[in-house]
Amino acid sequence: MSAEPHATLPPVRLPSDAELARDALGAPLFARAVRLARWAGPDTRVDIGGELVAAQLPEAAAALGFDAADEEGAVLASQAWRVAVDTGLVDVTEPDDDDGEEESGTAVPGEDLALVTGGAPGEVLDLWLAALDTVLADASVPDLDGLVDALDAGGEIDFDQLDWNPRREADFLDGVLANLYLLTVAERGAPDGPVPLPVLAASMVIPQDMSEPTDAVLEQVSDAMMRLDDQFRQLEPIGLVEFRPVDEALMAETDDEELAAGSAAGAADDEDVSRYGMVRLTPLGLYGIRARMLEAGVTAPAVGELADKGADALLDAVSGYPEGAAQAEIEQWLTGRELPAAVAELLAAARGADEGGPLRRLRCQQALAPAGPEAEPAVRAVLDDPELGGLARVWLSERGAADVPAPDGAMVFWLTVDTIAAQLAADGETAELPLLMESLTAHHTGFFDQVWRVEHPATAYVLEAMGRLHPDKKAAKEARKAAFKARSRQS
């Protein structure tokens, strides 16, 4: 799958392999491939490439429960047979045409067919991934009518006439699925609502720096939508997506230009947007796209992968996760551990004067939030720690603990800098951050006269941010002066 090899994506939440394997076996196209593999026998005949001979397609369709005379049933049988061959569910011996005589090859159930019922969940998923590769390759091919029209005098495909580049088409579909994956995992890490097809098409066509798409670009979006409409119809039977196609009545009512403009308006206004198509990756689809990304060298973490790692690896990793995914990873890490020892390990891992320290401490605080009285001894043990003492006091005070020593001024200022630095690292300059700054500075007279002296590596950086964002103009000016002093002191 085409992707930036060093890209890092948000973590995905996946069901267990056993649940995913059940989904794979229930995918209509894969299930049909299994049935045809069991149907294959001594009388099964294939052509060059392992395709069923035309005369056997009605019988194959009947084996799948379709009317033997139904053309659509024959098409579905042909697709399922191709998947069965490509995944090893069927072993074929192609015909030997060296003697010039027309003969047929044979097909029998493959050794891998036994994995469907007797294999481990991971082995079933490997078969499904092979089937997915076949379906993705088919989805990248244009319609057969276009191929016939593009045949030259020698019977070869004239790609220039067809305007079809196999690698380009495969990369386009990979990019679409990567964008759909990212849209899915960006916030929740698991399938939520469907994505409008215009949004997905626009993500592939409209440049990020284009504020108002031109008519030509909108027409490209419309073309991409219709191409995706056809491709997702092919991808749904393998269990990759849940798909609501573009409303055929809508296509009949509008021309391409109106469709493009209407889809853009619908995506923006959320009015009748479902008529333009909706798509959603299934949990199995997330698994499949992630597997392809990992193969391409993309860092695509999954929630739960850190359960057997140390607290230092946990906090370093979840520092880059969205809050919801970080909480889910932390909860899995805590499961099965003795809480007092786990809390002590987390607190030790949260220390550090490096750039990532503030966010590690924020995630540590997040991890400790649901902890009960069992955690109190480990938290009290760091009350005198210059980096963790403020965090410990907050945790104990929130639970109404007795005998919590009051922090001295130095600790208050250090904790203020650390908190703002963590928020900047986690979410950037959000709309809520100025309110946090105002709240933290309102209760300390002469705050900016003292805070620039704080021995924290992020002091100047935080003060510069306060100079830009503090809602009180006078305080913002004082923050800028304090930032200059802090920079001079560091120099």
C-alpha cells in the first residue's frame, strides 16, 4: 500500500483476532469462495489462468444457490472462484497447450481450505487478506467495455487510449482507503459514523491550500465520486466496508457539473448528503487496511500493543495519542497489574526534564485519575519530588485525603509551567488554553515577576505562548517581558 514509510497514524481499536476471523468467514465473497473450494472436484475444468471454463459457470452458480441461468449468478461465481484460486483455497493445474490441442486444466480443494475450520484465527485472517488483495486488484481495473474499446489491432490493450495506468489506479485506491482509515481512527480509533463520499473524493482531489474549488476541480471530484461508487460496490462483499451507493435517481436528475456542485454543497450543509453516497470501514476493514499499511512501512499502532511494555514505553507512546485512545491504552496496560506497583512505575516514568516530560506527566495524571485508595501510598511517596510533588498533591486533594502538605511557591509556579507546556504539547493553541492561563495566573499576585525564574526547561516557551494567548492584554504584555527575561537567563 502506498504510504509515507515513516508516517505515524493514531492508534486503532480492534476486536480480538477470533472476532475478526468470524467476520472474515461471514464476508459474502469470502464465504462464496470457500463454498466453491469445497465444490471443486475431479470434474472441475479450468482455462489458462485457472479461470473456470464457461460451461462450468452455471454449475458453480448453482452451487452457490443462484439460478444457473442467471447471468449475475455466473458473474458472482466467477469472482468467488478467482478469490478461491488466489488464496490457495483451490489448487489448479492449468491446461497444457503445447501440443496445440484445446484441453482443460483441473482443480481440486487446496490444502489451505482446511484452515477455514481447523486453523487459528490468525491463519483465517491471512487467507482473508489474500482475498482482499485480489478484490483490490479487481477494483482498480476499469469496466470491461472500456477495455474492449481500447484493444489495438494486435489484440493488446492500448493504455494511452484507455487513459488507464494500473499503478496509478492502484495508488489512487490505496490513497482513498488510507484517507478513510485516518478519518476513522483520528478521533475514536474505531468505526463510528459513515463518511460522505464527496468528502472522501474531495480529500483526494482538492489541494489543501485551495479555499474555493474551481469548476474544473469540482468536476474532478464528481469523477472521483463515481469511480469510488463503483469501487466500493466491489469492496463491500469482501467485508471491507459498509457502503450506501450514490442515489441513481440523483444521477438521472443532474449532469456531472450539477452533481459536483451539489455534492460539495451537500457535504458542507449536511443536506441530503447521504444521496451522494456514504462509506464506513468495518472493524475487519480497519484490520485489513492497517495490515497493508504495516507492510508498507507505516507506523499504525493498535490499542493494546503496549500492554506488556514498561511504563516508560507506555507514556512515551500515548503522549502522541488522542486523549480517548490514550485512555483506552492506559486502561489495558493497568489491567492485570498490581495497582500500587503499577502506579509507582508510572510515576517513575513520568519524571524527566526533556521536552516530552510535561506531556508524560499529563498522561500519567490521566492514568492515575481512576485509581482508588490502593494508589495512595505510591502517590504520597513522591510528595517531596520537585517534578511530581504538585501532581501528587492535586491527586490527593481531589480525593479529600488528609494531611496533604501545602505546596511552596516554587512548586506552584513549576506546576503551572508544566501544566501549560503539557497542554500545548497535547492539543496546541486551543480556544480553551487562554482560559486555563487566566485561571492559573489570576490567584497569584506578581505572577510574572516570579515565574520567569522557574527552573523548568519550558519556562520561556510557555511565557511566550502566554504573551500571545492570555486574554488580558496587560497580563499578556507582562508575559512577553517575563519571556524575554527567561530567555536571557537561559542564555
